[in-house]
Amino acid sequence: QVQLQESGPGLVKPSETLSLTCAVSGGAISSSTYYWGWIRQPPEKGLEWIGTIYYTGSTNYNPSLKSRVSISVDTSNNQFSLRLSSVTAADTALYYCARRGGCYGGRCYSSDWFDPWGQGILVTVTS
Amino acid sequence: QSVLTQPPSVSGTPGQRVTISCTGTSSGIGAGYDVHWYQQLPGTAPKLLIYGNNNRPSGVPDRFSGSKSGTSASLAITGLQAEDEADYYCQSSDSSLSGSVFGGGTRLTVL
């Protein structure tokens, strides 16, 4: 069973770069079936999709964050990473990594879903 | 403001049936994109509840069901239980954003 685990600093200073890593276990990140994504949740707010990466390195980002976001993949260590630059207090959130897929039982759907999710890591932007 | 619109809150008593709506756009749900639902229990990560509009992953009780029509989707919970008290999110894709979109979330309170 695939499991994901986020890691990284819990505190980041304003204007600096947030860096997180998601370790994948129980399955290969280089599977052709899945993408890998980052989602965040500010305190007491809803979920926001940040971006997604395929094992080849192909990425897709939320337009609202695109100028500050970079997601990379490390297939040799079965992990992928998030970098968010020029952070402000508005970037304080729980950051989740998740596997994204859109096929099950021989059928593929027109939009993908996220399953499973990591437990999340709280990142606070503060001086 | 989310591309997918959900009511902020719904409530019901044990045993009751409740529904949560998710209204999208013509470039999203209305364009034929499938809708998925997540349950987030307090202090935990979201868990996939419904995929592909109306399919339950293994282990999800059949009290939970989903539907989609036009530019909207709905999650129904029958035989409401105290353990169902959680936040529920819909998710789909939107061609105007070229990516995934989430609803703003609905807090279900079991009275």
C-alpha cells in the first residue's frame, strides 16, 4: 500500500523559499499510471491545489502560484519536492502531498483524483 | 473564491439523510469533467470518499453516494451517524485553469 510522508522546515521567514519533500513508499514514483501532487490548506480554510508532476518531470501548476512554484522529482530516491519562493504570511498552511490518478478497474475518468494523501506538514511563515 | 461552490455548512440528526451540493462552471463540471469527494475528519488529512461522480473506494460505507448533473454534483449521506461529522470537499478539473480545483468545503454537523 502506497504511503506518502512530507518533510521539511516548519518555519520559514518572509521573502524566503519554502522547501518540502514527499517520500513515497510502497510503490514506485516512476509508475506510468500516476502523477504526484501538492495541495495546501491554510488554517481553518479549504484546500488549494498547488501543482502536479509526472515521473518524467512534466509539471502542471496552479496559475495563481505558477510564478513562485517549482516541483521536481527524484526517481532514484522515490520522492518529489516543492519549492515556493518569496513567501508571505498568506503561505502559512498545512501542506499535503498526494498521489493523483484517474483510472480504476479498467476505466479512466475525465478528471483525476488524489489518493492517498500524506499526513501533512504545517509550515508557518514568520519572522 | 473557489471555482467549485459548496454550502459552508449543513447539519442533520442521527439517522437523517443530508446532501451537499457542488456547483461548477461550464469549463469545469459542465464541460464533462468528473467529480470526486473527500472527507476530512478533525485533525486528519482528507480521505477519498467518492471518485468518478458516484463510485466508492473499498471500505467506504454505502451510506455515502454521489451524483452529477449538468454543472453540479451532490454528495448524499443516509443514516447519518455522529462519526460522519467532518468537512467535505468536492474536486474536479477545469480547462480554464488547466488543473485540479477544489470546492470551498462544507462542514457537516451531526446534531
